Amino acid sequence: MTFELVLIVGVIVAGFGVVLVFLNKKLSSKNSDETLISWLKTMQSSLDTRLDSATQLMGQIRQDAGRFAELSLSMKNLQDYLKSPKLRGNIGEQVLKDLISQMFPKNSFFLQYQFKSGDKVDAAIKTDAGILPIDSKFPSENFQKMMAAENEEEKGIARKDFVRDVKKHISDISQKYILPEEGTMDFALMYVPSEPVYYEVVNEMELTDYARKNRVYPVSPNTLYANLQVILLSFQGKDIEQKSHRLFAVLRGIQKDYGKLGENLGVLNRHLTNAYNQMANVGTDYTLMGQKLESTKSLEEGDEIRKLT
């Protein structure tokens, strides 16, 4: 802001310097009065315009400076607000609630789901494979110390404290919320509402190994939806696989029934063939018998003729 003021004053001074030089030249020449008056009017108008613009610019600078001061105060108040672990937790829970409410219908999840022990997990997603617990954790205090450290020693101490905090959160989630005997799945999600904190967690090999052993998987606002989609799609894949196994079992049963039906049809065909052959034999015998009867009939007629003669 000081530099801009100096620049404006310098422009005005330079303008007056130009005026003086021009006046000196004009006064030394003939018939300069009218030209000088006209030029002075033009310069006066130009200077008035420039001064008005400078005044407006100064007013705008004051307004911007005031807004910047208000913004700085608001940021400081927000930082003071976030120093409370409870308040940070409330923010994380609210953001998690909003995200899940946008992703799933109301009847497919619970908020503040309570277990028999009385412990409550921030969110629980209902799936065919069981309840998926999701708990919000915001380990930002030592993370901020680590980012603000002025030397490697301070940063190393803050990092150890940060790792310790995250491990405790992972252990708490694993022990409190992964309860298959109460219908949960055998793993849970730890929702970290800050992307920088989340990336610090997943980039720390010690933490990722510890989380994997405890079957607790960190997620962030940007990765929560993708992780849930992958999980749900994997369940759908398993369901399709199970249905495919059942379908193949049914097909194998149908194949066996088809074989048995083929055998029965073969037997029936043989029976029908035998019956047909028997029918043909009976027909032949019937024809022969008829012929014999016809021949006896002619014999009987010959005997009657002999009797008449």
C-alpha cells in the first residue's frame, strides 16, 4: 500500500514538473498567452481527473486493507476454534454426515450407531455382508506443530507425537467398532476430514502397516466415496460369484436329469420298438388266421354242394 502512495505522488510531482518546463518555454515565445491559457485548462482538467482516480484508488485500497484485516482476524478465530479437539471432532462428524447423506438413501445407513458396550460410531453403512463402521478422527494438533517446526529436531518430535496420536485412533476404532459378533464387517474406515492430514497418514509407512494389521483403513473427503464404491462393488461381485456357483450347480443337476431322461427315452424307445414288432407279428398272425378261416369256409361250401347232389 505504501509503494502505491509513493508512486501516485511521484506521478503528480512529475506532472507539475512538466507543466513548469512547458510554461518556461511558452513564456519565451511570442503570442503565447492564448496558447498557454488553453494548455493550462487542458492540464487542469487532466490533473483533476487523475486526482479523482487517485482518490478512488486510495479509497479502494483502504477497503481492501480493511477486508484483509477482517479475513486475517477470521482465520485467527478459526485457528483458535480448531484448537479444541472436541470442536474439531464435531466438524469432522458433521462433514462425514453430509457426505454419507448425499451418497446413500436414508434407510441404508445409521448415524451415531450404538453398540452393546455403549460405544457409538459416527456412521454405519448397511450392506449384505454386514455393518461397515466409519468413525471420524481429526489428529491435527501435532500435525500443525510438525508443519510449523523451524528445524528437523522439532519436526521429528512432532512427527513422533503425530504417529502416536494416529495409532491410538486406529486402535480405538479397531477395538470398539469391529465387532462381527454384533453384525459388523471385519474391518472399519477411519475418516480424516483434512486432506493434508490424510495424505500425511497414508504416506507414513509405519501408520499404513499398523492400520492394515488392525483392519482400519483411512479415508478422506475426496476418497471416501471411491472407497465405498469399491467395497460395495466387491460385495456385488461376490454375490454374483455365489449366484454363478448356484447356477452352475443347477445346470449340473439339469445335465444329470437330461442324462437320466435320455436313458428313460432309450428304454421307452426299445419298449415301443418291441411293441411295434409285436404288433406287426400279431397283425401277420391275424392275417394268416383270416386266410385259414377263409379256406375252411370254402371247404364247408364244397361239403354242402356234395350233400345236395
